[in-house]
Amino acid sequence: MEARSHIKFVRISPLKLRTLRDDIKALGPQAALNHLQLSNKRSAKVLYRAIKAAVDSGKERFQMNTTQARFKELMIDEGPSLKRFRPGSRGTAKPYKRKSSHITVVIEDQTPEKKPLPVVAKKK
């Protein structure tokens, strides 16, 4: 059982999000939420929202035990960039990019799934 959440077109640079991701990856989802709640970074709020959505989805759809859950995938991909210009010397234009990100969170339950026992036909 795995719960997913996607947040796309976040107007924060992927590098800024990845620094937080590296701190959180080893923690469980509940510990990561606690860690992000106390962080002062702007990107922490967005990551908190993505992880919280995956945790709530797991609880609602699969009755997942979030204390036993772990991150299966925590990806931060680069989204489209907005191309902008700033005035430079002698009337020239200095280009720069405003980067965006896509966040994908997949949470997996570590408790073993109960498999039904195979049906054995009786011999007569």
C-alpha cells in the first residue's frame, strides 16, 4: 500500500527544496512533519503540505498506520522557468530565470500485508 501526493508548478527553486529534502529523507513522515513545522524556511511550508497530503491520503484510503510508514519516494523535479529581464548598463537587458518545481511524495506502509491463505481442495 502506498499513498501519493503531487504538487506541481511551485514557485520555489528546486535547489532550495532539495536542501530540506535531504534533511527529511531519513526520517519517517510523522517526524518529518514535526521537523518542517519548526523550520523557518519558505520551502518548508510547501514540503509540509505535500507530505501532509500523502499522510492523510494513506489514512483515509488505506487505513495506513503512519507511525510505521516510511518514504518510498520523495522527488523534487524542475518545472518550467519564467524568463525575465533586468536592466543592465548602457541600456542592455540582463536575462535571468525564475525557476519552479514539481514535488512528488510516495509513502509506503512497512507493516506486512495479510495475504489470504490458499484454498486446498479436499480429497475424497
